[in-house]
Amino acid sequence: EAGVAQSPRYKIIEKRQSVAFWCNPISGHATLYWYQQILGQGPKLLIQFQNNGVVDDSQLPKDRFSAERLKGVDSTLKIQPAKLEDSAVYLCASSTGGWGTFFGQGTRLTVV
Amino acid sequence: QQPVQSPQAVILREGEDAVINCSSSKALYSVHWYRQKHGEAPVFLMILLKGGEQKGHEKISASFNEKKQQSSLYLTASQLSYSGTYFCGTGWQAQKLVFGQGTRLTINP
């Protein structure tokens, strides 16, 4: 079974630039999450989708972050404009909505 | 409310045992345990549910104490492959998991 796919693996941008991350969840997983993991900390939930609808985006900085999940499969997370404090690993994860959440390898973003 | 993990770091020799604790100030419905190796994604280990039994996987097991609002992860006869950072996540099923700050486990030969 293929895992959660993310791209790119690494990205370096200057502050105030924009960036987008892509995620393809495990086939059949209706629930998709985007997490932000700052170095030395646990993952922090940014947004949760159930199929193509948003379940929870209470911790998403909506003035600069946006996410969509068209057709209930792939998802993109965008940051515009980026700030220095956005430097982190962005993890996509998926689940069947039941038990066990499976993470992708993440995108390491460095904002300079 | 972020769960609190203890200890923050553990250094063991291969074959020794370890216990990692995860405490919450809120009532727990489920506790999820993950292991993350440097530069890799967190890997799901197990989930414990309110009212459920202690879970186990090979030499890694966990318990869930509802009264204390705490879960403990037990690593028995640790192997080098157990090294990594262990996270607990608390929440309702897999919805909106809130992760602890992590416990870094180092196993030396």
C-alpha cells in the first residue's frame, strides 16, 4: 500500500514570497490533515478535511495560509506571503477517520 | 490543551527498559503514540481508547489511566531501532489530535 506522498521535500524561499505544498493521501482515506512541526516541537494541526470539506481550520493563520482539497483526494497548502517564523516542516497526514493517522515525509520549509 | 510528556529525554543502553508518560489536564478519550526518527515522518505505533485495554506491539506496550488522565508507553529490552522521538497525541478518535512536545530516546550499544 502506497503511503502519503508529499512534494517538494525541501523548499527555501525569501520572506514575503509565496510557496505551495502538495499532498496525495493514502487511497481511500477520507480524512486529510496538514500539520506544522517546528524544530524540537510536536506537530501542530493547521487544517483538517473530511473528503473535500473543511472540518477544522481554527489554527490556520488565514491571513496568509490557505488550503484546498479538490475532488476529495489531493490537497495543496499555500503560504502567501511567507514570514521567517513559518520555517518548519509541513506534514500531511491521512486517516480513514477511525483509528491511526499516517504521515507523509513532510516538506521542510526554510524562509530567509 | 497540549499534553505534557515526561521525561523530555532518555538515554539507555541496549536491552534496558524505558517508560514515557503523557499527561493531560483535560479528560482523555483516546491517546495515540508515534515515533519519529530524525528527518522522517512520525510513524503510528498504537492507539488507546477510553475504557479500552492495554495495547501491545512486540516489546512496546502502553496503558491508559482515565482517572489520572495519563498514558504510559513501555519499551522493554530496548533495541537500537527504538531510538527516536516519541510523541503522544490526545483527542477524540483521530480527530484534531493535539501532540505533546516529544520525548527523545537514545539507545546506545
